[in-house]
Amino acid sequence: MTCPTRLCESETSTSVNLPNELVEKILTDGWRSHMSPEERLVYTTTIILVCESWLASLTKIATKDVYLPTSASILQHGLAQGRMTTIRQEKRPPHSNCRSLTRQICPIGENVLQETYMRPRERRRGIGIQDIFATFHALPFLQNLQTVAVEYYTHTLEGVKANLWTSKIFNFSYQATVLRMDLEYIFPVDSPSWVIDAVCPIHRTRETHSKQPHVPWALPHLERVSTTTTTESSLQAQDEQDELTAKILRLCPHLEYIDCEELCRVKVTILSSSRSMPSGCAVVHGGLCRRQRVLSTKDGSVVVRSEAMGLVLELAGSEKSRSESLEGIPRTLRIFGQRACGW
């Protein structure tokens, strides 16, 4: 099977036969390269004009590797309001076969260029991770999703003078691995209902996001991050957990640790996962796809089991060469909130 490459319909145009596999490889490499939203539009328009077979191939590729152009001002406004519009409500939500999703932010927001106590590289990384978190939590449950990324673009000096959209250049990007997990949360028998709602949120639409079944107010958005502990001594284990908490906060300066007794008593286990991860990493828990709540017959504790997506955080000191199995190993759950002050 071959795909004819026809640049025009005139009789003088030449025709080149290429194998379909080669055509798909070329289109995939081009589609996944760093391009601004305007350059990607030009690329798509060009491919559409070649032939229907190329259009069909690009359509299949674009549903697997999804790119969403986003204004930095819109994204930061959503973060300032404490919520993000769910991507499922957009006009073109990601396809169920989506394996990677990239948010292209341009132009870069003014918050990236502000001078603070942080070094510019650390600040860019922190903003990138914050935007990845916002994108991750706005997603519906996607069975085949493997990575979430953000890309930032800005104008060149010549582009600002000429006011040309096509003069935007690529600046920097950040990417995180996504996995799917079967989770089990165990709550003590005297746990308040609001604790279960805070630790085990279910995907909600924007209209029902603020409604909570057990409290008359809207619970703030909390980040649930789990890590493993290898030491057996209680003193060493506490020191290790404190060190891991510090690593998470250095990587995510927009968060602050919540030291709450009710939340610290929650136990979590990943029953199964779609993939392993590098040793020493942390996992950010997404909203539950569905929630199955059962009452333990042994001590009356409440057990919640569900499927959810997880976001892998590569902490300082993590070893990419060593993989770590997540299944059946108890994990330490940390709860973080959004920092009230700027950073």
C-alpha cells in the first residue's frame, strides 16, 4: 500500500509514492516537534492540502498527541480563582486514545519574568510544575494517557516590532509521566466525613465542583502526594519523611504542607499500576474515577477503593536507572495546600 503525494491537481505536478508507514513516521515526527500554535496551524493546513490519506494519518496522530494552545493570562486567572475549567468541557476535549497532552502557553506570563528570591531557573521550573498540576487535575480520566507537558513561547524582538505571530520562538518546557492506579485508602473509624471527601475527591464538573456532601462550605483544593519509606527505625523513618517533604516543597514552591492529625492517619496502598517508576519518586494522586466505599469488618475503619490517574514527581536524588514497583506496598500520604502568598 502506498500513499500518493500530490502537491497540486495540475497535470504538470509530479507524484511520489511513499509507504504508509514512512508517511506516518514523517508526520508524527513533524507533529511532535516544538512548534508554536501558529506554526502548528500552518503545518496542519499544509498537510491537509496534500491528499486525503495524509489528512487521515494526521487526524489519527493528532488524537494521540494532543496540543492545546492556552493564554498565560487565562491559566493564571484560573489558578488565582482556585480552580481550573475542566478540559472535558472544552469544545474539543482530548480523545480517549490520547497518549500525550501538551499545553502550549504563549505569550509567557509576566509572573515568569518577575524577580524574586528564587533563581530564574528554579522559578521557571516551579511555574512549569504548577501549570502541569493545573492541567493534570483538569483532565478527565484518560485510559491511555502517558505524559502531560507544558511548553512556553514568547516573541522575539523582531517579532514584537513587526507584530508577527509567526515570529514566536520556543523557550522552555516541562513534562511529567502519568500512570493509572488502583488505590486503597484506609481511614480510622472516627474519621470525619469531610476528611474522606478531601482525600478522596471524585471528578466533578465546574458547576458541581464547589458542592460538598458533608460540609456547608467548599473544601479547598488539596494535593495528595504519596511516597514510600524503606527504613524500619521509627526515628530514621520520620527523618526520611521530613526530608522527602522538603524535597517536594523545593520542587513545588506553590505548595505548603498541611500538618493535620486527621489527615496524617490516613493509610494508602497502590494495589496495581500501569507502569513502574524511577526509584525515589513521589506520586501526585488525581481525582477518583469512581469511589467504592466499604466498612472494614475488623476494626470498623472505612476503606475506599477506586481507580485514578497519578502524576510522577521526580524528586532530587531519584534514580532513573532503577525502577520501583508500586503494587501492594504501603505508602506515606502527604497533604499539601496552595500557598496564600506569592513566591
